[in-house]
Amino acid sequence: MRVTMDDIAKLVGVSKTTVSRILNQKDVQVSAETRQKVLDAVRELDYHPNELARGLKMSETNVIGIILSNLRNPFWSMVLDGVEEACNQMGYHLMICNSGEDGDLEKEYIKGLQRRRVDGIIINPTVQNRELFTEMVDQGFPLILINRKLHGLHASTVAMDNVQGASLAVEHLLRLGRRRIALITYDSTGISTWTERIQGYKETLLRHGYGEESFIIQSVKQVDGAAVPAVVEMLRGAQRPDAIFSTNNLLTLEIMEALREVDVRVPEDIALVGYDETVWAKHMNPPLTTVSQPARDMGKIAVETLIETIKSKRVYPRTIVLPPELIIRRSSGI
């Protein structure tokens, strides 16, 4: 059962108003002893204020928060460039958090940002806190999803067309005469970006007359180094692919490590297409063909959508989908 200020007031023998003013550090004429009793009761009953409700009563702070899933990924550096540019243009400050795909840490960051009275939050969500997101939306807290979708959640989303991105990659490889195209992905349970890229891969092969038996899909844990042995094993198998489509830029680096370990030439033996354009893609040997996403635009649009939501005081959820682009270089065979 949730502990309330009334419970604190009854235990200490003071009014709810007195408890509220002490907890909010406002001027109140009480003795040091009474103040300490209230604080002791808070600890004893493990009281936590309703930050959502309290935040909605406060004035705007012109601070927003963003919670990302993996700041090691250079894609998010480009997104943050757009986020910071839009914040500067619109007079907002930014607090940045990195969940590392940890649902518990994500929840702590959300609560922490609300305690600091941010006006709204942009989040690349894990799939572990849907109940909390629903509560935030139901209470009118400004929330924007970025990059990943949570179907059924009544919140605006700024995302990429991942199905089309995968289709661009597979279509390109098929045009170059590749027939055994493998897709390498992180374990994708519930994560829309990766499930949509798998969907685009499958749909494109089926559209070209391939059957489901032609699908070569290798899922690996999102742990440093996990992809290398899995890809090496696939490359040493009897039915080695003649092309690889990587669904993540960090994953691409491990795939290239595996290709070197097995002494496979790119693109002569196996063509390679990666997802996400990075500053290092064109400097690789050979230069990497990539599916490019307008990451900077995504960040700017997410901020603009969030601030529009904050200013309107109402939630009009919509999904904004941005188009990908294929950047062709030598790794795919051109």
C-alpha cells in the first residue's frame, strides 16, 4: 500500500501541510525536534513523493532529459548533435543519461529526472518498463520515444523506416548477384529497430522468389565480443554465405574481425553492408557500404516534438518516420 503524507502527519501528530512544507524545504515555523521527527518518519515508512503529480504542479524549468540505450554507439553522438542544437535554439538545457540497456537503471534515471523537475523526457526505451511509461503518459507527463517504438503506448515517436533500410541493403546485394545473404543481429526480443530490420530482410527475399529456407539469420547477445565466435562458426560452415548484412555499426566491427580471422576477402569472397553511417565507415578497408540514417534530424525533431508537447499542455501522439539512404562503397562489391 502506498505511503502518503497523511500517514506521515498521523504518525508525527502534525498537519499534512506542515509535512509538505518541511519536505519541500519551505519556511515553516516548527521546532527542530518536530522537523527531525517528520524526517525520521519519512525514513521509517519509506515514503516517496509522487514525483509525477508534484512535477505537474510546478512551473517549467526549461530543462529536458534524454535517456539513451548505449552512448558507446557513435549513432547516438550524431543524434545528440541534433538534440543539443535544437535545445540551444529553443532555450532549453539538457540532462543526458545512458541506460546501457538496463531496465532498472532506466527506471532510476526516469525517477531521478522527474525529481529534478525536468519539463519532459526523450527516451530510447528498453522493453522492460512499459507499465511506468504508461503511467507517465496517463498522468500527462511529456514523453517522446526516439528510435524505438512501443506499440500501444499513447506517446509520440520519432523513428526510422527500418524495414525500408533493410530492404535497400538486401536489394543492393541481390542486384550484385549475391544469393546467400546472411543477416547478423543482436537478440531482438521486443526491440522494434532490430525486429523491423529482420522483417525488411525477409520481405525482400520473399519478394524476389526466395523461400523461408533461404533465410540465414544469426542472433548474438549484446555483449562485447559475442559476435566474433558466432560469425566465425557460420563462416566455417558448409553453407557459407556470399554476403552479410549487419544490422548495427558496433556489430559490423566484430563481423569484420571475424572475417579477418577466417581470412575471408571483402568483397571478393563475401560482400558486406552495415547499418548506420559513421565517420569511420569510408576509412575502412575496404570502405563500407552502409544504410545511413538521418540521426541529427532525428534528434532535432524529437526535441521540437517534445517542446511542442510541453507548451501545449496536451498530448497529441503521432509517429514521425524518417527515410534511410544507401551509401554504396567497395565493401559490397559496387
